[in-house]
Amino acid sequence: MIRLRGQLRCMTADERAAVIAHIADHIRLSRAEPACLSFDIAETDDPMVFEVMESFRDRAGFEAHQARTRDSAWFAATRQILRDFRVEEVGD
């Protein structure tokens, strides 16, 4: 299993608005991917920071998710936002 955990850190109100505008569709599309085990993006106590938690069955599924995301409306709208993520392989 591949797990990604981290944060999106918005620097402006416009960046936050982009996340809010695209978050529901991004979560829906990600959860529909065959290798997705879980996918959540949640607001934190800081309105400019979002907690990101993802898990995928295997490296190939995670890479397919990354490729799809880079070609999505989500990425087009949020690519400038600071991402502080850690990716780890869990289990065998």
C-alpha cells in the first residue's frame, strides 16, 4: 500500500477559493479510481491549511492517480499552492 499524508498551504484567499471550488470533484474522482483505498482532504483549524490523506493499493495505482491529477481541473487551479506531503510504502 502507498500512503500520502501532508498539507496544502494556501497563501492567499484566491488560493483557498480555488481549493474550495474544486475539492468535491477532486475527492469524488480520486475515490472512484480502482486502486484508491481512501482519499480525504479536510479543513483544519487554520482556514488556509488543508490536511491531505490518501492511500492506494499499490505503487502503480498511486502513479496512475498522480498522472490523472496532473491533467485535471484540480491541478490546473491549485498547482501553485504549496504542498507539504510525505509518501510512504506500507506493508509488504
